Amino acid sequence: MLNPTIDTVTQRIIKRSRDSRAAYLERIDNLRQRGVQRRQLSCSNLAHGFAGCGQADKSDLKQFNKSNIGIITAYNDMLSAHQPYATYPEAIKAACREIGSVAQVAGGVPAMCDGVTQGQPGMELSLLSREVIAMATAVGLSHAMFDGVLLLGICDKIVPGLMMGALSFGHLPTLFVPAGPMPSGLPNKEKARVRQEYAQGKVGDDALLEAESASYHSPGTCTFYGTANSNQLVIEAMGLQLPGSSFVNPTSELRAAFTDAAAKQVCRHAQGEAGLSLAEIYDEKAVVNGIVALLATGGSTNLTMHLVAMARAAGIQVTWQDFAEISAAVPLLARVYPNGEADINHFQAAGGMAFLIRELLAGGFMHADVRTVAGEGLDLYTKQPVLEAGQLRWVEAESISGDESVLRPVTNPFQQSGGLNLLNGNLGRAVIKVSAVAPEHRVVEAPAVVFEDQHDLDASFKSGELDRDCIVVVRYQGPKANGMPELHKLTPPLAVLQDRGFKVALVTDGRMSGASGKVPAAIHVTPEALDGGLLAKIQDGDMLRLDAEKGELQLLVSYAELAQRQIQQPELSGNNEGMGRELFSQFRNLLASPELGASALLK
């Protein structure tokens, strides 16, 4: 039986979205009724479309009863998670040919690494890159050459951007093709220890680089449970990639078998054997399933924006209140760093997605009656993938967790609620990830220390100015101010202060994402400081109260005093130039609030 809260929230989303969803589906149905896209092209158009193909593929593309699969790839060999994609197009083409179809690389999209740009000017393009990826996906698919789509992307803004672009072509069958996480390296707890020692000046650059290199050491997704791995978990829970495909390492035989199977499966859909389009699979129930899986595992707070934006691209309206109510109802079943000491490979070994989805279904927290790329019903995703005589099969998964310190059954959760809370108060609304925050640290009332540049905090920390109870406010970090960069540079010093016994917290209109850790952080504060937010009026020494248990975020200053304060206009001109930022300075002004998905592309 479906949990009453999940049912209530789902029905509310359906009702709220009735008109916008109907308009989206009508637009997609008009595209579907046109039939095979290539048939609409003139002879000259079509000749251009297959001029670069080999003779066999060209011959097949002249026949409109053969399917042509468009590959959108985010390959580059600087980003470890996407380096394995170098060989995927040829493998996909070969698999498609085996069942009488053709595949072409329809286009490439940028794939930046937030790990490389962390704390650097390039990070200010990170969120904006999602919009570029969505548009580039649409450009690649706009040639009307394709009957199905394979999306090759994994990391932070890349999966959401691919989804937003592909939803404009929702009449086409579509699968995501992951590449998997790198094998485990230096334990995450040890990496965090070295980072904190570096922040205190106890170790130098050599020791830090050695630790980081031992953590991020090979092709594949980073092994901590950040936005990249949250993306994979959510997309699988939505039924948009093959069951069990999220967390298989890049070099394994099973990974190669998954890529082959994904290519053949999208061909079958395109040929009408299963016939499920992206728009048919990606509905309100699928969106709720993705939110449930995210919250039940303490996943990335970035998804509170990305899931909203993706849903809006399909005419589905989701709010932070929906997240909050689902989080209050859904138990926390996983602890993966930074919410625990294990990494994503340990999660996979403990039972992975099959165990998680089975438990959430058993507890009534997910919709079982959904359509997926594997077929009808989410029960298909409770099976375990195996290779038998070189063939990919799905078998019954283990009934118990392989490690209850990492993954637990619904009858014995780590806590009764999920990993995310919504904060409300006179400062506006914000989200906070609490799955890694100890209960004794979830309520902080302390004076504010205000920064308008994340880099200024380091000097204050090293001088000892922050050796006290305080709530650090880092403002003018929102979408319009500077593109809303992630602020992970702040985590090590704040964690050190907490370890010294001080009550500390962070309040910001910027992001912290999947690496949000043990320090309470009210992030995505809306409205942002540059957009009329009260955040702009906070002064050093003002008392703030952050209560993650009750969902409160309050500036404890009288309204009369606040009315007298004048906002000093910040000097933000430095955000407009360098590292390509000059190309995006006008685009930033179009971004919606984080609660609406922080997108410039959606109505």
C-alpha cells in the first residue's frame, strides 16, 4: 500500500501541473504524429545527414523502416567520470547494427568538472553550463534524423541539462547510458582528515595533493555520494536507465554488457516493440520516485534545483514543500560519504539499487505502477544484474543487506526521516541537508559573521577571528550575483571550528551540493541577496537562529531596525570577466530562483 504522504504529494503535483502537463503532452503528441522524422527531409537534407556514414549505414538510412539512434555525448578526457565515453559511440553503433539499426553521434555537449573548478572563477559557470547543455542537446537532436536517443552523461549539471534538452524531443524513446564510478581509493574519512589538517596549516601542499590524488585516481565517477552519483541513483529510480547499471565500475565486463544492452533496448523501443517514449516514462510518479530515492539516501542538495527544472521542462510543477513533506515521511536507508564513511562502491556491494528500491517499494514509499525503459513496473529494478555465459541477465537480489552500516532495510532505518529539511523564516526559504549533521549540531543560535567573498573566510579563520560560536553568512553567491558557485572551500575550516567545540553554521545564497557535511548549512537562500533578499541587510554581530529540526531560519533583529538599514551595493564587477564569464554576465540576469529550478530557459 502506498504511503499516504507519498500519495498526497503525488496527487497534489498532478493537480498543480494539470494545465502545463497537458500543454507539454499535446506538443509532444504533435511531434509523434508526424512519424519517422527522416521521412520529412528533402533528398538534399537526407543526403547531408548520412554523407559521413559508411555505405551499409547509408543504405539502411535510405530505408525508413530502419531506426537511427542519435547519441548525445558529454565525452571529454579531462573529466574522469566521462573519460570512459571515448569508446562508447563505436560500441553503440556495433550493437545497433546487430539488430538492424543505425546510430550516429548527434552532438556533443560541454562537461565541466566542479572538482577542478572548485573555489576558482570557472565554478561561476557551473550552474549556467546546465542551460548550455540543454540547448546543445536540442541543437544535436534538431536535425530530424533520429528515431531514438542515447544520452551519455553522468556528472553534476550534465545529466539535468541532457534531460531538459531531451524532453523537448519527448516523443522519442530515450535511455541514459552511465559509465560507473572509479574503484575505491583513499578512504573518504582519511581524505577529510587531511583537508582539515591542511586548513589548520598542519600539512602542506604536497601532503594534500598526495591525498587528493589517492582519492581521485582513475577513470570513473568520484566515489563519494555527491551530485554525480545522486544523478545516477535518481535517473535509475525514475526508470530511465537499465536496472542496476548506475554503479558498475567502468572497466568491468558487466559495464560493457550494459552499454550493449542499452543500445539494443533503445532500438527495440524505436522499432515499436515496446514503444515507450521519454514523455511516457517521465511522468509525475517517476518524478516522485526520483525524489524519494534521493531523500532516502541523503543525496545531493543540487537536485532540489535540478529535479525542479527537469520536471518543469516536462510541464510538471514541483516545489520545495513537496521535497520537505516527502523527506519527513521517508526513512533514511543509506549512509555514504559525506553522510557516513563508506563510498558508493560499498553501497553497491551492500546491495545497491536493487536492495534500495525493493525496500522502498516494500515500505510503500515508491510508485510501483510506472513505465520504465526496461518495461512495465518498478519491480524490474529490484533484480540484480549478472553476466551468465557472457550474457546480461537479471536475477533475484539478496534479501538482506551486505552491510547494515551502509545500507539498511526499511524496518531498521538510520533515521525515520530523509536527508533534507526545508527552512523558513524572515530570511526567506532555504534547504539544509541534515543526514550528515549530528542531532546536537542541528540547532545553532549565534552572532553573524558576514562575508561577500568566499575567499575572505580563510584569512579570518587563520587569524582566529572565527574561534567562537558564530553563523557564517556568505552572501551575493546566488544565480544572479555570480552564477551560484558551490562553496566547498568553506567546509574544512568550518568543520575544524565545530571540532574545537564551537557552535557554527553556514547561511548562504550559494550552493554546497552533495559534499555538504557535518556542519549545518542553510543553502540556496531565496530570495538571494542581489534580488531583494533580507540576507543583504545582515550585519556582523546580528543574532541568527538556524533550527534544522523545526525548519526555522531567522534573523533576530527587529523589523523597525531592519527598516532603517540601507543596503550597501556590493562591488560585483569582478564576477563579469575572466574565464569566459563575460559571455554569461547577461545570461545570469535571466535565471529564475533556485526554488523554481534556477533556469533561464523555462517558463
